[in-house]
Amino acid sequence: MKSLILQTATRSLVAVMLLFSIFLLLRGHDEPGGGFIGGLVGAAAFALYAIAFDVQSARRMLGIRPQMMIAIGLAMAGGAGIISLLASEPYFAHLWYHTDIPGFGEIHLGTFLLFDIGVFLVVIGVTLLVILTLSEE
Amino acid sequence: MSHDLLVALPIVIPLVTGVIALLFYEQRETQRIISAIGAAALLIAGIALLLEVRAEGILVSDMGGWPAPFGIPFVADLLSAVLVMMTGLIAFTVALYSLATMDPRRESFGFYPLFHILLMGIAGSFLTGDMFNLFVWFEVMLIASFVLIALGGERAQLEGAIKYVALNLISSAILLAAIGLLYGVAGTLNMADLGMKLQDVDEPWLVTTIGMLFLVSFGIKAAIFPMFFWLPASYHTPPIAVTALVAALLSKVGVYALIRAFTLIFTQETGYTHQILLVVAGLTMVTGVLGAVAQYEVRKLLSFHIISQIGYMLVGLAILSPLALAGSIFYIVHNMVTKTNLFLISGAAYRLQGTYELKQLGSLYRYHPYISALFFVSAMALAGMPPFSGFFAKLTLVRGSLEVEHYIIVAVALFTSVLTLFSMTKIWTEGYWTPSEAEENDELPPGVNSWPGWNSQMLAMFVPIIILATLSVGMGIFAQPVISLLIETAEQLLEPSLYIEAVIGDES
């Protein structure tokens, strides 16, 4: 089923959805949001693309195998905990880094940003692995 | 090393190993090396943890730095540490063994990442100090083991896997409901906090009812009577390395959860709850071994024996005396070693003769005396003959039961023992002693009984078997240090205030 309307809409929607997923991911740093919900929105963008066009082009747009995405995501999420262990803290006790950027203000970064990005990648990877594999059947 | 690191390592190592193996998804050879190294590291971490716990007492690490009872603590007492070390041992031996026996197709569909994720789930279950977190680790285990059992997609495998998953999902649903009720009653899910709050609760019957729900749920996972039927229906279908791994570890996690719950949390009406446990233990022993008597397929036969031995592991918990509980834990340890080894040996026999059917196996003793010797050691250990490990495990258990005058369970245990000996003898005579039918009629396919020589595959196959057989003998001959360690473990379990103090008192 190829629908010109859907395809045209998808081209612009995908970009918005991907941006929104990253917004959700970063918002999770201090407010409701985070890697899981962001990842779901991101995966929805690719799934929409696969429905409007075809699975092959969605895979091309992804540019990386979903398995690899899961692995990288898990490595980042698990790695965030290991950083705490190396600093002689309990596993996943998050470490904070504060700094002042002139003209921008104070920013604070935690190891859980790394964790969240990991979760983001895992969620996109798992969802797409399932969706793309099933739609190829 | 810091305690936080020691407690976290048994979970972190399999995670890291699994992730690295996943990163090398396309390269089988690399995955194999990573898997073996990761499993060895897990064993070392387990040994280090046990040594530290024995020297320092219970170790606690609050995940994320959130203090108990609000956060999730990971707690390593002696029981957890012993079981984590055993997990490392089984992981290491089975990882080596699977290098020789796993087929390339399964390897390229993610066998090694799954193997290590399963280990992470098991180590997590042994170490967590939070009921809900235990549920989460169970799910990690269930998902990983489901894929491992179904991996390869053979017809029998799928059938087994569906039974396995369906019943385990029911168990998880019951567990979740029980956890919800428990939270409603106590307002906490931290095990130490539960142990403290439920000691002087107004309505002990309510807690006991919830305890029974836990018994059913953990009981399905541990395969106790009458909820064991998923086990023999599914364990014989996957490749032998997977069977050995799940047989050694999964049902033991259920037993561990029972021991933890019924020594720490549900001790309000022991006269009632532990009497039920005792009856169930006896019935589990007898039905398991009777099921085994009827089997002529090695893997099915051994699967039924797992059930029977789960019964022994519950006796000590039901009796709740230090000696009997030590006997039960000895039994868990001994069973992990010998049962794994029997599966590994039957896999080796399959490699040499191409069958698991006792009627078609034959004359193994004549052609491969060394394998036969290894089998003999493990089989006699399982049946409980001196001087092997099983004898002392049973002796401790029986003495513990006699001390508190539970004569019936002693009789049942000894009767079961005789039947176990009988079915081990059956494997020996049918598979190792008498010639197979094909052999009698001179119809053997060429090359069936020839020894392929000591190539690297044979080494990877037999080194684990030899390690485990040596341990079976070693734990028998040097039983004294093992028993004294396990009596210490049992005494720690029977003194819940130690656990509670380590987790909660830590913060004040």
C-alpha cells in the first residue's frame, strides 16, 4: 500500500518526531521524560517510515543494525554504573559534574545522562528489531 | 576491594560479558573467547565474594546510593555468596563445554549473549534484598532461559519451551499478586524491613496466607510437588549445554527464594507453614524418583531426578534446625555439581554414540572406560554412596532430621535414596555394561565407538567433566570444612536479626 498523502506527511513528521524524542530524552534530566519514553517516540518515527515506504528504506535510514544499537545502548547504560563503581561508590550511585559556561549559565551533568541515552538506544533498538523483523515476514 | 564493588561484580561481569559478546554479534570466534573469559571472571568474583563474606560478615551495597529500606540493597550473606560462587563454577564449566558442543547456527543467533544475561539474572536473584527486585530478576532469567530453550527452533524445543513459559508466567503472575498483597500489609518490600515489621503483626493469618502464595509461586519455579510437570516436559529438548545450565541453576533459584522467604519473612506460624513444606518435600522426593524409574531416555531420567532432589533441599528448610538446613544447602551445592556433570557426561556419550536412549547406548564401558569412570563417580555421588559428596549431604540432612525426631521424613529420604541408586544402576547396566541391540547383531554404523583422540574439542568437553567429578570426590573426602562452612551459613539464616541489622542498622 503506497499512499502519496502518507508519504508526504511522513517526510515532515519523521523529522519532528525524532526531534521530539531527543527533546523528551534531554528533558528527563530534571523533569518528567527520559530515555524510555524518548526511545519509544523515536522508534515510532522509524516504524512510521517503514509503513509509509518500506522496511528496507527504514533500515537504510537507521543506518545501523538494531542488534548493534541494543549492544551500544546496554554498554552505555551499564557503563554508567561502572563509572560509579570505579569511584568507590555503590553501583549506579550517580556522579555529578557542575560547571559554569560563560554567557550560558551553570550546567550540571550526571552519569545518568549516559544511562538515559543508553536506555534510549536500547528501546529504539529492541522496538525496531521486533517491528522490522515482523514486517519482513 | 571495596564492598560495593565485590557485591556488584557478580551482576556486572555477566552484563559486561553479554554486552561485549553482543557487540561482536557477527564474529563467532570472538564471542567464544569472550564468553569463556567472562565465565572465568564470574567464578573468581564469586570466590572473592565468599571469602570476604566469611571474613567480614554480611555485606550490603545500596544500589544508586539510596539507603535501605527506600532503595534497593544488594545483600551478600553466606548463603548468597555460596550460591553465587557455585553459579560461577557452573557457568565456567558449561561455558567451556559449550565451546565444544554448541552448533554454529545457535552460536550465530546470540547463544553467548543470552547465556551471560541468564547468569546475570541468576546472580541478581541470589543477591537482591528486595522482593520486587527479585521478581524483576526472575523475569530477566525467564526471558533469557526461554530464548535459550527455544533457540534453534526444533519442533520438540518449541513444544517444551511453550510449556515452560506458560507455567512460569502463571508463577510470575501469582508472585506479582503476592508481592502486591505483601506491600498492602507491610508497606515495604525490602526483605530485611519485611522481616522486622512482620514479626509482631496483628493478623498473622493474613501474612501466612500471603506466605502460601509465595510458596506456590516459588514452588512452581523450584518444581516442587505438585507443580513440577513443566520441568521434565521441557528440560530434555534443548542442546545438552543449555540443559545442564538450566538444570543446575534455575530450579535452585526457586529453592533459594523459598529458603530466603521462609527463614527471614514468613516465620510467624512455623508450625503450620513448615509442616506443609515438610509434606511437600517428602512427596516431591518420592514422585520425582518414581517418575525417573519409568524413563529410558537419559535426559528425561535425569530431569525427573532434579525434582526428586528438590525435595531433599526443602527438608532442611522445613525442619529449621541448623544441622538440617546445613544439610539442605550442602545438598544444593552437591546437586549443582553432580547433576551438571551427569548431563555433561550424557552429552559426551551422545557425541560418541549418537543417542540418548539407554537401549541404544551400550558397551560404553568396553570402549570408553575413562568416561565410564567419570560417570560412575557422579552417579554414585548422586545416589549418595560414600565417599562422594552426596553421602555427606544426605548424612548431614538425615542426622539433622533425626535430632528433632522427624522419623518419617528420614524414612522417605532413605527410601528415595535406594530408588535413586536403582535408576543410576539402570543407566550403568543399560548404557555402559550390556551391549546395545545393534551391537549384538553386528549392525553398528562404522566409526561409532571410535575415540576421536585428544583434539581441542575433546579437551573443552572433558576438562569441565573432570573438574566437576574431582569436586564431587573432593567435597566427599574433605567434607569437614564444607560442612562447617554450611553450618555457619545455616546459623546465619536462622538468626534473621543479623541480616536485618546488616541492611537496616547500617544506615543509622
